[in-house]
Amino acid sequence: MLQDKYKGEIDDILARYPVKRSALLPLLYMAQREQGYVTEAAMQEIAGILRLTPPQVYETATFYTMLNLKPVGKFHLQVCKSLMCALVGSDTLIGWISAKLGIKPGETTPDKLFTLSIVECLAACGTGPMMQVNDDYYERLTEEKLDRILADLRQTGTCSLKTGPFMWPEPQKA
Amino acid sequence: MPAYEPILLKNMLQPGYAGSLTEYERAGGYQAIRKVLGKVSPADVTAVVMKSGLRGRGGAGFPTGVKWGFLPKDYQGPRYLCCNADESEPGTFKDRQLIERDPHQLLEGMLLACYAIGAASSYIYIRGEFVLGAKILEQAINEARAAGYVGKNIFGSNTSIDIWVHRGAGAYICGEETALLESLEGKRGLPRVKPPFPATHGLYNKPTVVNNVETLANLPHILNRGAEWFASIGSPPKSTGTRVFCVSGHVARPGNYEVPMGITFRELIYEQAGGMRSDKQLKAFIPGGASAPFLTPDHLDVKLDFESVALAGSMLGSGGVTVMEEGTDMVWAALRLMEFFYHESCGKCSPCREGSSWLVQIMRRIVNKRGRMSDLETLTDLCKNIAGRTVCAFGDAEVSPILSTLKHWRHEYVAMIHAAEAANLIRPEPVGTKH
């Protein structure tokens, strides 16, 4: 139960808004952080906290693509395929990932480690091709970089190639 | 290459600048709010912004001071400021840089705007994918709160302003200001029917102003250096100041370039962004994000200001300039953007919801060599029945890639259809599309 575990954080979120329903997205994110996706039980509980009906929670949750209503792998690879990235090779990147992991877009590897999703513009158009893995951006990807990212994620759960705070072109070194 | 004085990117262009409160203060930060709070009346702040000619940097280019002026003067209840950090127009990546590299510049701009419109609470609606940006903003707000810039009774001026970060969750439409408000209220991000406008019935039905990140980031500089100074930059009287243009696609040095409005596309693409990435010539460019109609090499000498780009048949929009080289298939390019709009249509208005699906199906059919000549007429007809017939500007935006490529590169569509006719493959009627 979110309420037992995160009482303080929930109160803190609720205090920001004059109307409780505004806390819906933050609480759905909390539920997703807890279990990797938003479960029906969590939506029920959130409805109770915010004094909404479960359908009100569900209607909002189903609108937003970043809320996973189904389990995803430990690392959710989201590759941008919008025009700006496509011009600089996002389709090739998707092909590499598919081949290396043996999964098609929308699928998860049998070991539940990687899910591959194709998404629309992530606002990194000057540094494509790019992908987001969970919370992190990886930009200006090449096959070598991709190999290292996948290997690092497997071994350590993170990779130093992640980018940001973002600035491109980078400031000149002094 | 002419060098221009950077305004918004000035701090972050200093080597080693990391955007902390101390660094921002050392660079002259938070002077504007100190100068203004309790000393200059909110109406005078609005007057300065109006005089500066600052126009919204999110896409529509509406004069910021005028927008603030729409708030009811005699209303006693709460008012709100929302910072639109939903940056989701394909081709645009400036707000991300302004947020992650110099968050206090944005916060000071928000404080000034809150003071001018009399808002005690403000929200930064940041797109959900910017997890790092949201963290950086939270940290910056905590720093500013500890230093007394944010919170109750700021510097004993009797003014209280609070700022909170609110993360979106992956919907393009939430960059539309009324959809943003709906989303902030915990609902599906469906744009509202206007009027009433947010100025009178905004967040929680209270008077609200929604301003873009770049717009707000300009405010400290305008208040520090004066409306005349700002109005002298760029292409006065209608397009004043600089803009951070985001150059992407087939250029040698893609990235964010801050230049005064009114320079030409040729200068931006060939001097700032280093020209084309290879020997291939420029074939097409999009001047202001995915919603802006495509332009051709004939338009390279068009000036980058609101009026000139509109006159050339497109729009300056969000400042996202995407360049395509010779050899790029324009039908394919239009399809890619159309797939984006199809995916992001919120589903509220039938012409957009159904029309975007039909447009994608017909475009796919043409690209897959199954098209027929009558498709071109159907496309045009559909586009004309979507544009202007929806609650928000999305309907006008989604038809621009197809209509503009049909206008400038119709022969490519025709060649594809001729190839289809020659191959004589089975031509299915459009029946359904998967996301």
C-alpha cells in the first residue's frame, strides 16, 4: 500500500495543490516507481486517497503513454522514430537493438531485462539518433555506444554514457 | 561568421557554469527581482514587458505583455502562472537546455511574471520525459527557497510566491495551453473550447497565464536592461529580441543557436550550424517545428522573424529548424510527421481524430507503392476539412506537412503513384491502422 509506505511524500504532494485531483499524475508516477507499472490495485487506492471514482483515475491513466499499465522489462528502451531522428538514422538504431536483443518493438526479452518501445519525439532532435532508458537519455548513438550501453546496463544497471545536463553544441573548453 | 551577444545562453556558455544559485547570483542573477519587488508596481512591470515587444516563444508568438493584460484587474481570488515546459514540438530542444543548464534564470523570470500578474502560486508543467530537468528544477527551487527568493513574504515585500514542478506523462497535446491546464488538474489532456480563455477561466477556473520557458527566461534581462534595449534587438518593431533556434537534420553542426530575430535562414544554416553535413545540397527545411509547413531552397533568404516566415507561407513557431538534404524522400518525410500527429491526436474532435487516421493510411499506401492518382485529391480534401475545424490548433498543424509537400514536391507523389501503377500490385482500401 502506497499510503503506509509513503505517507509523508503523499501529504507533501497534496499540499501543493488547492484541488486534490491535481495530485493524480504525481501519485500514478509513485505507483509506477513502486512496482514498475501502474496496477489496478494502486489505481483503486489512489482513487480513495483523492476521493475520486476508480474510472476517473483509469480515464486519466489511460491517456498518458508514459504510464505503463502492463509490466515492462527492467530497462525500458524507448527509441525516438520521429522525422528529425529518422533523418539521422533512428530506423537503423531500431534494427540494431532488435537484432542484438532478439525482440521486436513492443516486446520484452525472456529474461525480463529489456523492453523495446518505439516512441515519438523526445526533444533531443539535434543529437539524434537517441533513446531514453528508464529515466536517462542516451544521444548521438552509434553501434559501438549501443553495445556498451547494453553491456553496462546488464552488468551494473546503469551506464556512464547517459547525457545531461543538456547543452548542444557544448560550450568551448577554457 | 558574425558574433551575436548571447542573452539567454550567456551564463551557460561560460566554461564550467553549472547553474547553481551562487553562480547565477555571481553572474548578476536575481538582481531584477530585487530591483522590482515592492519598488515597481505590477502594472509598471507589465508595461515594461509590453513595451519591450516580447512575444511568446512557444509557437504562437502572442505578445506577452498583452496576454498578462487580459487578466481581470478587479478579481480578488487566486491567480496562477503556469510555465509551459512541455517542449514536445518535433524539432525543438531549447527549453531542455534552458532548464538543465540555467534553472535559476527561468525561476527569476517566473517570479517576475507572478509579481506582475499577482499570482501567489505557479507551476512548471514539464514534460514527463525530462526527469533530469525536473530534478534540476526541484533542486533550484529548494536553493531559491532557502535563500528567500521563493516562499512567503519575499525580502519583507509582503509578496509571497511559490513554485512547484509538475511532471506531464508523455502527451504532445499538453503543450496546448488549455490541455496543459486540464492535465495539471489531473484529467486527460483534452484542449478546452475557447472562449472563455485562460486569462479569465484558467487553472481551477481562476485567472491564469501560461508562458513558455524561453519567454519567461527573457524577463530578468528585460527588467534589468530595459524595454528599449530589448526592443532594439532583432527585427523591430514586431519581432524583438533573440531566439534560441534549434537546428536539426542534415547539417554539419546541429544544436541550439541564439541569434537575434531577423537574420536569414541562410545565415543560420550555413554559418551558425556549419552548413550541410556532406556534399549534398539542401533540399527542404522546416522553419518552426513539425507544425510549420515545409520550405524550399528558394526561401533561404527569408528572415527569421514572425512576419517574414508567415509571408513565405509557413510559421516561425517554436524555432525548431529541421534541414533535409538532396535525396530525402519528401513523401516519406511527410508520412513520418503525419504518423506523429496521428499518434498524438487527443481524440476530442472528430475531424482530427478520424482524419489523422485516414491521412496516415493513404500516405502509407502511397509510400508502399499501392497509391492511385485520386489519392492526391482525397488527401487535399481531407486536409482542408480538418484545418480550422477543431477545438485547438492541432488540426491546422497536422495537415501542414502533407499540404506543403504536395505544394512543393507534388511530382514525387506522382512518381510514386506511377510506379505503383506500373507494378500493378493489389491496392487495399484503407481499413485500419495500428498505432
